[in-house]
Amino acid sequence: MADILPKGYEPHDVEVRWRTHWEENKTFSPSPDAPGESYSIVIPPPNVTGALHMGHALNLTLIDVLCRHARQKGKNVLWVPGTDHAGIATQNVVERVLAKEGKKRTDLGREAFVQRVWQWREEYGHRILKQIAALGASVDWDRLRFTMDEGLSAAVRKVFVQLYNEGLIYKGDYIINWCSRCHTALADDEVEHEPSKGRLWKARYELTDGSGTIVVATTRPETIPGDTAVCVHPEDARYAAFIGKKVRVPVIGREVPVIADAYVEREFGTGALKVTPCHDHNDWLLGSRHKLEFLQVIDEDGIMKTEAGPYAGLTKQECREKIVADMEVAGLLEGVEDLEHAVGHCYRCHTVVEPHVSTQWFVATTKMAPAARAAVPAATQIFPESWLKTYYHWLDNIRDWCISRQIWWGHRIPAWTCQDCGRLIVAEEAPDVCPDCGSSRLVQDEDVLDTWFSSSLWPFSTMGWPDDTKELSRWYPTSVLVTGFDILFFWVARMIMMGQHFMKEMPFRHVYMHALVRDASGRKMSKSTGNVIDPLEMINKYGCDALRFTLTAFAAMGRDIRLSEERIEGYRHFVNKLWNAARFTLMNLPETAPQAVDLHTIQGLHHQWILHRLECVKAEMDSALDDYRFNDAAQLGYKFLWNEFCDWYLELIKPDMQSEDVARRETAQYVLWLVLRELVILLHPIMPFVTAEIWQALPVAQGQKAGDLALEPYPAARPHCLRPDEAARMELIQGVIVAVRTIKAELGISPSHKVSLLLHPADAAQQALLEENRGLMLTLARLESLDMGMNLEAPKASASAVVQGCQIIVPLRGAVDLAGELARLDKEMQKLEKDLTGVNIKLSNESFVSRAPAEVVERERARAAQLADAREKLTALRARFAEALAEE
RNA sequence: GGGCAGUUAGCUCAGUUGGUAGAGCACCGCCUUCACACGGCGGGGGCCACAGGUUCAAGUCCUGUACUGCCCACCA
């Protein structure tokens, strides 16, 4: 007998051992020269500052399932790991650390601060990597990358310079989103709009010619000093006479024109709009369209500038209060009402974002969008498809991408300005002198690039671009990008643009967008709400495989995941079930692998059945993973292991294992060994640790050593094992067993109490089948005796059932509740009657019989016949039983 | 305002081309059966949100309604 595993699966030691084994053996570091079709995935790089959360856990699990499966299929698999420097997020974290020391970043100065961030990264950057490893991710640690490492930084500079030279990067004064807390510009999609309660003030703008007033509605009175026009709809009769005239800005007194633009919504507010081009995105457009004056009155710290006249020096909030009060005194305030409207917040620190005009760098994504649009789904497919529309919509409405950030942590923009002649130099390396005037007084641009700029190069920069590396030719483009839909725009769309532009090829063939992980009541998990389920804690409590299986089983396409701890606990039971199935197997196998049996000629319905089922599951699981139907794959494994292999097969072979007949025992041992082996391979991508451990314990041929399951190929198909007819016959045996069990349970007979069973088969063929498999029924139904025949003399006082036309008769002896059996039969017959009526209605429907496919009609006819037969037999059995009752 | 999902057993969710409604957990019985009580066996529980339509046949396809959630958006 082989080594016996511990009774309960204890994940921790097993996980540590295998993780170490895989790392030390570089099992997942592929050679570009190795054979096999290329398969590659780049990790969505987590923030260096980050800690692993459930979103990562889901993402990494799914990618790992794909990678391990691809390896099994003989592909040459590269999974590139790495982290993102996460500009604003990381800078904020380190600033908070400094704040605890009572310092600000400006106290340190730029260089010292950046040093400090690097130092911080040295200390804490490993945490997230360890956590990725803890999840069992089969990444190639030799190819670990960081968005700010030397190679990637060089790639960033090269891309920047080339795009600049091609006119796809430009610098200019535009209105952007400004976070006064982070003190930087933000891209459009870094602003989160949230409904907030605000107020709508109505201010009077008097016409300079005294011919009247226009009342204007605003939510931001503090911008009044920056007004350079009032705008109405060109067809609005109320204001037609005012167009072209001038009005006086309240309190300020400055004269501004009344202009007309169809953009104005006549129904909203008063139908008149004040235009502040420097402090509102729409007004910026209006200002450009109508060539208005651009007057900036709020600075980047949220303080009113000198241009704000009497309000200079006040904060935005102070200015708002004062200007409202002043208008009231001046009688220029018409009213105030409450208003619910969307206000933009910084996605990193949640401060209200201020539209702000400043000099920034932009990528002309408006020019790159059409190609990115056209390539999907032609060159790259998105799963689930429903995201396609969203992708198109975003590209169709895209604006140029503001890439400069006024922070210190990140890739510094490779642009220098000559202090003497003003020449702007954009170059990959710092120039020594100005090419125009020869001056060496060159000053580099203070800004750094948006984090997503370097992320957008990730699929090729991690593989060594711009160098012509083996990795690039072997593994670019990548096979699939797996990520949450929340970064479709931030990341996926931009990677597509950059990949197309620089590699002339899409960066991935497929995009699989998975759901967001939410808590049990559907809320987004977040630290502040305190509803976070920590993956590492779950791994500690239930084991990594249980967590991974849970996430895989939940990952149905296009749906959010509501995770609860109970569910993980539930799947821990599944892991344990597998473990114990393996223990049973080991207890019943010899030291070395059992002698092979010819599966073409193998006898024994139960063997034929389980081999048949195994073939089905192999094929189905394979195609489920090919289609990214992760939940189906998990479900298939679950059901096969538990409901077929454990519940039936292991029970069915117990008598074989006790048998004196050596051939019979050895056949069972071989099939058992083979099915468990392959099942363990199938489950390995989802549950790598427990399966690797079991694999290693399974006996192998004399003189051989158990290998590493991670290197084991997917089991080849065995078409000759597909035996649908035998599998169907198995259902009769199972039906008989279940019927006896049900009778026992419902009549209060102890399951372990052995009863006699009489079978009255439907025909001779059935009788032969039953006779052949009497052993199976004897054990699983726990029978004392089993008699069968067409002319059996059954005692009247018997419980009965009908399965596939076979009458099942269990003579009742002793203190059995006879009335209970009558009730049970009645219930059974009621159900039969209901089904039969349903089928008959269908069959008596002329158009069904004539229009439905013949095979469907045939199936219904057969079913009707069977139901009628069962009813007839049960009626007779019930009548006999009633007689017995009466005789009592 | 536009777009996209979801609405199936008490709870969380499956349900691949339309063809007899499923799982896990929870619940109710019975069981110390020699792999597993993280277990076994059996059972109860559903007008598949609502209203129409297509079809011999609809949880599944179409239209509309309601509610929930998400994304996008330049109504101040």
C-alpha cells in the first residue's frame, strides 16, 4: 500500500513547499527557443504601493488558470510579472509618511523626495510581489519588470520623442482638470463625477444701455469675476433683443458682450448662461468659438488672483460667500435654489477638481482613435462582446490626452528649454547645448508623465523594446489581456493605440474583461466602508486552492461577483473532498503504478461508465477554458469529482477492491489510478497546490519518480472510451439503487438495514443487464438478497417503484409504517399523472406533431409510453398493497 | 441625457445555438457504512420581475414597463 496522506488537507505547508519548488526550479521561466506555440500574457501591473485585494486575486487566478492550461496543451508560455510606479498614488503615500514626520515634500526638494520614494519602494515594493506569489501565480520571476526601471524608462523616452516628432505629442495652453490637493493636472478619465448637493444662484446682469437685465443662473458664483460674456440661445425670443449688446458683470462692473450659441439649454435655469472661459470646460469651448477674452481669476491653489479685483487673495469658498453677500446688498441676487448636480473629484485623493487653464503636454489621441477603433474586433476580440459598444463610444468621443503631471514621482518629460533663445528641445538624452544658439543654459521641463503613459507600452516594453529581443519575436503580440473593465479606457484602449503605432500590430489577440469583486451585498469593496475580504486572510484560513476555486467558479462572463466568506469555506470542503478521494485511492493501490489494462476491451459497466464520463469532461473542460467560460470549467470539475467519481465510482469499486479475484481487483486499481490521475491534471490549473501534492503521492512505474504536475501535459483523448450506450445502461442500475434508498428513507428503514429486493424487469435484455450487475446493486443498495424474474411471486405487503419499466419490490417485514408507503405511492403517482398529462397535451396537439422535428416528437412519444407504463405498473402494485393493508 | 448589464428555490448564483427548470449554502428527516461529519443517504422548496409578441414549443428570441446596479456625458 502506498503512503497514506494525512486525514485532512492542510494547505499551508503544501503551498510553501510547492511555491518554493517552482521558484527554485524556474519552472515558469520559459526559453524563447523552447518548442511549442507561443502563448503570452502580461500582468496588469499592480501599484508598487499596493496590497493584494480581491480584484487582484481574481485577475491573477484567471490568468494563472489560462497559463497553466496553456502549458498543459504544450504551448510555450510566458507570463510577465511586474509593478507600476503609480505616480500620484505613490507620491501621495510617501507624502503621508513625511507628514507624520512633520515634513512636506517641498522641505526635502525634488531630488531628495524622489530618492525617498525609491527608498520607500525598496522597503515595501516586495510586499505585493510576495502576495502575487502566495496566490500561486505561475509568473516568470526572471522577467520581472517595473515601469520605472531603466529599460522601460528608455522606452518611454523613445516613444515620447517619436510621437513629438510626428506631431502626435504637443504642448499647449488648454483647460484641464486640476487637483489643487495633488497639485497636478489630471486626464479626463481621472476625474470621477459624483452627484452632489449644490445651489443655483440667480444673478442679475444689467444691460449697459439700461434697456433691461438678464438673469443668469450659476452654481459657482466665485467665477463671476472671470466672466467674459453672457450667452443665450439664438432662437430664444426672451433674449433676442439683447444679443450683441453688453451687460455689466455684477459687483465687478466690467462690461461683457451678450452672445448667442445653440449650446445653451433654454429650459434650464433662466435660459441664460454666464461664460467663464478659464474656469469651465464648456465655457472654454464657447470662448474659443466666439473669440472671447480669457480671464483667469483662480490660481492653482484655489486662491483668487489679482484679476479677481476686490476678491483677490480670498479662497474660492470665501470668495463665493462674499460675492453672494455683495450681490445681495447690491440687489443683484434674484434668488437661490437647491440643485443636485455632478461634481468632478480627483480619483486619487477625492478633492473637488477645478477646471484650470495651464500649459500642458498632450497626446493627440483624437488622431489615433480611428485605427484603434477599426482593429476591434477585426484584429482583437473583446470578451464579453458587450464591451465593444462601450469601447467604440469612448473612442468616438475622445479628446486629446493630457499627459503632463505636476508631480515629482514619474518619468520626467524629456524636453528642455534654452534659457537664452527659448528653443524647445525634445530628446531621448539630455542635450549639452542648444542646437540653435549653443547655450548650455538648458532647463528640463519640470513635469512628469501620466502613469498610464508608461503602462500603455507595457506589452512590448516589458519584452525589451526598443531592442530587437528574442522575447519580442517569440511572444509579441500577447495572446490575451485579462483585466477588470474599470481600466478599459485608462489602459486597454491606450495599449492598443501604442501597440498599433510602434509595433504595427495589436498588442493582444483577445481581451477578456472580468467583473468587479463586490461584497455580499453588492457594494464595492473598500477600506473606508470596511467590507474588504482580504485574500491573504482567506488563504490563511481556507487555503489558496479554496480561494482560487471560488473565484474561478464565480467568474461568469459579464457579471459582478458578490463574494462571501461562506462560499470560500464551502469550496474548502471541495478541496478536502479531492484530498480524501486521493487518500482512498492510495489506500487501494499498490506501491507502483498498476499494470495497464486494455481499455478497448475492458469489462465492467462501472468502469466503462466512468471512463466514458472522464472523456466527456476532458473535452468539455478544454473547450470551456478556450472560451473563457471559467465558471463552467470549475463546475465541470466539481460535479465530476463529487457527484460521479466519489458518490458513485468509488463506492462501486469497493467490492472489487475486496475481491479475491486478482484480475478483477487489478482492473479496478488501474482504472481508479488512471481516472484520478487525469482528474488531478484537469483540476490543476484551478487548484495547483493540492493537485501537485496528490500527484506526487500517486504511484508511478517501478524505478520512476513522480514528476512535477505543473509540467504534465493535458491528457490525450481516448475516443474508444466514449461509450454512450454503456453510460446510459449505468443509469438503470443507478435508478434501481436510488429507488431502494428512497423507499428505505421514506419508510423510516435505517439505511444500513439490509432488505430483500425483488426485480421484475421490463424485458429479457433488461434482465440480462441487471443480472450482470447484481453485485453493484447488492452493495450500493445494501441488500440482503436480490431475486429477479418475469414471473416473481411478490408478497402483497411490499413497497414498490418503477424505474425504466423495471418493477422494484421491497417486501416489508416487521414494524414498518405501511400507511406511509401508501402515501408515498400516491405522491409518486400524482407526479406521474401530472407529467403524463403534460406530455399527452403536447402529443395531441396537431401542429406539434406535424411541425416539431421528428426526433423531438419521437422523444415525447417514448416518454409518454414510459410514463404510461410506469403508471399502469404502479397502479397494479398499489392495488396489491392496498389489499395487504386491508388484510392487516 | 445617452449607453450597458441584471431581475430564476430563503440566500449567492449557473442555465453554450429555443425542446421535461439546476448547483452551493441554508432548511427537514435518517445514518458513528472500514477516503472524507470539511462526510453519507433521502426530502421539501421556483406562475424563471411584469405585460405583450414571434413559434408546434420561450427562463432562453423580439417589443414595451417597473425596479436595481454600473459606465459615459459640456444642463450652467
